[in-house]
Amino acid sequence: MIVPKPVQHESRPGPFVLDSRATLNADPALAEVAAWLRGELSPVTGGELLPGSGTITLTLGDLPPEAYRLTIGPRIEIVAGGPAGAFYGAQTFRQLLPPAAFRKAATGPFTVPGTYVEDAPRFPWRGCLLDVARHFMTKHDVLRFIDLLALHKLNVLHLHLTDDQGWRIEIKRYPRLTEVGAWRTESQTGWNGAMDGRPHGGYYTQDDIREIVAYAARRHVTVVPEIDLPGHTQAAIAAYPELGNLGTPLDVRTTWGVGVNVLNVDDTTITFFQNVLDEVLELFPSPYVMLGGDECRKDQWRDSPAAQRRMAELGLRDEEELQSWFVHRFDDYLTARGRRLVGWDEILEGGLAPGAVVASWRGELGAVAAARSGHDVINCSNTSLYLDYRQGPGEEEPIPFGTVLTLEDVYAFEPVPEELRGDPAAERVLGAQCGIWTELIDSSRHVDYMAFPRLAAFAETVWSPAERDLAGFRERLAAHLPRLEAAGVEYRRAEGPLPWQRRPGVPGRPEDPERWQAKLDAWTSNLRTL
């Protein structure tokens, strides 16, 4: 019972017994995968799986880099196209062990039935966004979350590091970004609720970031940083007021929603953020860098003589084109350094930066428009993949936010938009990404509840073949949930939240379907003209 579902899975003669006598041999190119597997299995085997007669072998074969073949009989053989494929084969082997093998202290021996698995992912981008800007998560919690992504064969962690409510990454050239920008005086409870009166904050040092990136890389997860601009920047402006349009001090924002405070368009501000990115690029080897570009209100630019002069100098028709010019400056900067800019689908408005990748979140029209314009796309549809949306209609949900997005809704998601099916532009869809936005999620326990088991359903949509089998998934999930429980994941039960997971009396923002559809129509009205 493997999650996500492999391409081919059948029974073979066996079984295999994992105990203290097991040994592990690996091709030198797979030594790091072998070291990881030894560490994961050491509680079961009572010590390291030393090289020996080859009870378990990891070898390279003529396969794509992320593909593998797993054969379990009296011995175990994983043949892979590269280290990533060997890692995924090892993850599949772990899932075939009893759930107790996922505990930090396990008592073997464990018996594994004879099995043959042949597998490879459908999409190269299998991602999850984790918002650590709204509510900070400790390094320990981020590392734990990476392990959970890797267990489900997801390979991108999009780390949302900056926003109006907090700046979470140390930039040595500009220390006030964390001295000031990483802390807020209080937070709003619920979406429209009262203030809690409790200071909140935290940030990752550059050494923390290096550790997170290296830890993820050993699990074949690429960490993609997001440094938001030109909107969602009030924390940065609070630290350095000259970045804003008002010339007056601001505090780090304490409420949610889309703010009016955005960066000015002076050359000094562009240089400031290029200097920030100089340090970000040194920390993150990812070929992709997310720079946001979403929900940038133009009120202050309309009222700013400096912004209006800039538009006149450049011959720009409106503020949408001004944002496009702003984004282009950073696209040029990243391209010159061998990186690719990723932006939310608002970067389509006013002209798309050459070479930019579009993360389409407002439905799927942005994905269609970008792909047909020759740009790579990541499908991040909020209506299907935002895991901060409530999982049931009842008021007992922790925060009754957004429309109801059930496990079955996530499982039904198809990364290639319907309008692109059969269109050569469909090849531009790199994959998909679910999102865990944390305005209303203030702890790792709450992240567990909102993410699981829906993240397991999402993993199957981006890894497995396109055909859906809901009954089969439910059967596989029933076997998978005890693994999550053994690993300490406090997932949402099918019957609803446990008593501690409920938060009665905390104001949320339930949305009725008609209001939500009206909002979606407003979001997509501009995209329909592209």
C-alpha cells in the first residue's frame, strides 16, 4: 500500500526479513542515499547496515534520474537512474515495512512481502509552499516538514520568507531587516478577530538556512526562496523606511489581508533588493527564485510624484506597466546570474518578464495564458491546492476559513488545466504546488492538521499516472495513516478534528459559495484579456 501510487506494483516470491544481520551495498554514486537509509533503518536493525554480502543493494541502471525499480525477495535490489531515483526507491521500501518502523525506537525483526515496483514521477515540479513569514516555524519544525515532504516524494519546498508581517532571513548587509522586521507586537486572531496582545517573531540565521538547504538536498528536495516584492513588503519598509512611498515610519504589520504599503520604484530601492538577493543566491543554489509580484496595490504609486515621474520617463501607460518594468529589472538580474525568476500570475499583467516562470494561483486562467505565451507554469490553483482552507463545513474546524476543500477535492485535482489538454503548450506545465499559508496557522501541530492527509492526496496527483482511483487511494491511505501516526503527525481524522484541534469562538472567515465565486470572477477578469 504505497503512497503515492507507483506506476507498476505486483507481488513476487519472498519475503524479506529485516533484522540485525542485514547488510547494505551501494554504488559509490549512491553513497549519500545509502547513508540516509542506514540512518532511517538503524532503530530496526539495532545498528548500522554495514557493507556485506549484499542483503540490500543500491545500483545505477539505464533509467531516468528520478526513476527506480525495486525488487523485494530474499534480498532487496533498488536499481535507479540516479541518486534521486534510488532515494525514492528507498522511500518505497520503507513504506512496505510495518508502521512501527517509522518510530524513532522500533523493535524488529520486520518481515516485508515479496514485491516488484517500477516507478517514475509524472511531473518534475512536485512542490509545497510553507509560509513562515506570517507565523514563524522553528528550524527543527522546518527540517521535520522536509522529511514529511520527502516521504511523499515531493521535491520542492517553496519557503515563503518575507511578507508584511515578518522578515525571516538574516541579511548581513541590512541587519535591521531582522532586528526590526522579524518581530511584530501582536497578531490578529482569526481573519477578522481581536488582537492577541502577544509579540511574535523569529528568523533564520544564514547558518540556519545553509543547514535547511543541505538537509533538504540530501532528501532530494530543492528549497526555493521567496522574497516578496514590490508588494507584501511592510516588514522591510518598517526596518528601512526609505524603501517606502510615505517618508514616515511604519510598524511591522499585525493584521492580515492585502496591505497598501509597497516599495517605491527608485533605483536605490532596486539596488537594495539586488544586494539582498546577492546574499540569498549565495545561500540557495536553487535554479529558481520566487519574487512574488502578487497583490501589489497601486494606490501609493498613483499618489507618488516620484512614481509618476518614473512612468513618464519610461513612457509607461499605467501602474501595471510600472510593476512589469520593476519585475523586469529583477528578471534581468537573475538571468545574468544563471537563475530563473518565478512570480505569481499577477506578473502577467502589464507584460510578462522574459524567461519568467508563472505560479498560477487564481484559478487556472493564468496557467493557460502563460503556457500559450511560451512560459513555463506551476499550477498552484487556490481553489484546489490551498491547504489552509477548511476541510469540512462544520464550525468545529479550527478556523473556518475559505471554501471547503476536502481530501477528495484535492485528489481530484489535475495539474494540466482542461483548456491545455491536447495542446502542445501543455508541455509548459512543470507540475503543481500546494500551499500552506499561515495567517491562521500558528503552530507545527496546526500545520500537521491542515496538511495531512490532504498532502498525501496531492502527492499522488503530481507523481502518479493521470488516471484517478479514489477507492484505491482510500485503501492505500488507510494503510498510510498508521505510518504518519507512528511518525508523530497529528493529521485530521476523517470524522473531524479531535477535541484539542477545535477552536470554538475564534472568528474565522467562512465564505459562502456565491461570494467566493464573485471573488474568483473579479480575480480572473484581467487574465481573460491576455
